[in-house]
Amino acid sequence: MIIKKFQGKTEHDAVETAKKELGNGVVVMNVKELKKKGFLALFKRKMVEVTVALEEEPDRVLPAKKEAPIKAPNPQIYEALESIIREKDEGTDKAIEEKLESLQSLLEKQLQMTETEKDKETEDEAQEGAKEPEDSNVRFLKLLYQTMLENEISEKYANQIIDELDQMLKPNMPIDYILSNVYQKMILKFGQSSVITPGTRKPKLIYFIGPTGVGKTTTIAKLASRYTVDKKMKVALFTTDTYRIAAAEQLRTYANILEVPFRVIYTVDDMREGIEEFRKFDYIFVDTTGHSHQNEEQQNAMKEIIHAVDESLEKEIYLVVSATTKYKDLVNIADNYSSITDYKLIFTKLDETTSLGNLFNLRLYTGAQLAYITCGQNVPDDMEEFNPQKTVKTLLGGNRSS
């Protein structure tokens, strides 16, 4: 990632200068007004400085590095990391410096403890020759790397981030700059959330796909409540899940509570008739059958329902998955549904896991945008739009409650 500062008479001028040099893909990370010093500053034109970032595609992905295990960081370091990130957001440079001093102290203590343990190695190992002391920045990167792994970010993606940083790292580079760079890089990789948007034609079809047991039906109820109660939209609920009677009845119950229409869809003709019946509605939310990747019949039925929609209608499709699912299984699920259609991502059950690495992993693996996250069963409260800044803070060791 390239991070560079540009100046201009206005913010627009500075950004245009940045685009001319780096291209239109730049992201503005910070804007500040430059204050001239001295008596003559009163007569000088004010200038604006913008800091921009540009994500570079890595030329190659290096294999996972084989290194000796690193002792788990002191929890106090996590707190210091989280505090630095928060102060960085608030723009209080003095507070950042104070927090960095605290973090540096904690980091040095842990590294000293590690060195003490190394001194206890066997004499044969000691005779292999003295090694040059590691640069403090390298040690800090190792700490960040270990933190990412503990939050279950895949080694492949953690190595990509560290390798990209290693290419721009210089001796004795300020730790807050390294941390800020990692933070910004991960936010850029996540991208912004992509939630349900109004259609230009009615009704807009919103399909929810995904395996059984991930909370798909409850997620639909939460969104239906938000759009009917809060946004005053006209919403109808459909289900094509005719294999599980309990799931259909659960959605029917939510529909009754919200006082919105509900239909069970058995065939493509049922789908077309339902769309025509609710032609003047804003949205039709469609629950689908959770199926096994080995069940070809169910896959074909879902594909037919999704693609049977008149091309004049708009649709969005959301793959609902659980944050508690193992990454290997998430990859299989994502590949399975990718063979049917393109989709955006909704992660459920964040309250049932302490690690959010799979959000980052699946985003990079699929290229699909994240839309919503859920963290409980309460309808409609336990749901929010995906927040990349908040998630990255957690992945770097911050407190999830902040």
C-alpha cells in the first residue's frame, strides 16, 4: 500500500494532484489545514494537506514463514493497541505519543522475557553463534502477526499483510505509523459495507441463501422489521423452504407479528404469481432451503427459483453464514453457492465466538462484499451493518465492546 501526502489551496486541489500521480483509486485517509509559522504567516495563503492511500496488488504471495513459536502477548499490550487505534481515530497526537510510550514499555518487557527464555536454551544451541539483535519494528510486526493469527486470520492473508509491510519498512520507523498502516490496509481490503438499497422498479427481490442452522430465518425477520417499522416500506415475505415445516411456520409467525403478507413458494409459477400479486410492494424477502452441496436436486431447484425472475425486476442475493463455522467449511459453503449465483455476505452468531478472523478470510477468499452482522436472537435489535473500522480494531487486539 502506498501512503503519501499532497498539498493544495483546497482539499479538492490536493486530491486532484494525488489522482494525477497515483490514479483515481486513491482513498483519502486524513485532511488537515497547514498553519504557517512566523509573523509573515498572516499574509500567506492557507494550504490544505491530504493524506491518501492506494492499495497495491501484491506481485506474489510468499509461502507461510516457518518461525519458532512466539509467546502469547500480554493482555495489557492488546489494551494498549486498542487505545492507540482509538486515539488515532480521534486525532489526538499527544495522547497517541503517551499511549505509544506505554505500549513500547509493555512490548520491551515481553521481549526481555522472551530473551531470558532463550538464554536457557541448551549449550549446543548457544554455540551455533550469536545472532544479530532484531530491529524493534520487526519484533513489533511479529507481535501484530501473532495477534492476527490468534484472531484466526488465515496464515495466507496474515502473511500477505506482513510481507506488504515488510517491503516498505525502514529501520526505526515509528510504531504508530506501522500500526496505522496495518489498520488502514485491512480496512481497504474489507471495503465498505454493501447493504440493501432501494430499487428503481418495484418490487425488488431480496434472496437469502445459506446452509441450515445459521439463523437465516431470524435474520430475515430482523431486516423485515427494520424495513417495515423503521423505514415504513411495504415488504412481503416468501419462503421456498418446503423441506422444513418449522422454518416456514417460524417465518409465518414473524409475518403475522409484523402484519406483512406471507407466501409459501413451491414452484417457479408460484414465484411469478407472488411477484405479480405484490407488484406495488417495495421489497419481497425470499427465504430459501439450506441444502447440502451433495444434493444436486435442491441446488437445481434453488438456481431455477433465483434465475426465474423477470429481467425487468431487480434482485440482491445474500449468503448467510455463521461466524462460528470453521474456515475450511466456510470455503466449501462459499464455493458451493458461488456455482449458483453471485452474492453478498451476512455473518451471524458473532456473540458465540471470540474470533472474527473468518470475516476477513471469507471477504478476501470470495471477493464478496460484507453487508450485515448479527450478534443474538433478539428481533430486530441484534443486527447491525458491517463496520470495517470496528472489526479491524478487534482483529488487531482491541476490545469488541468499544
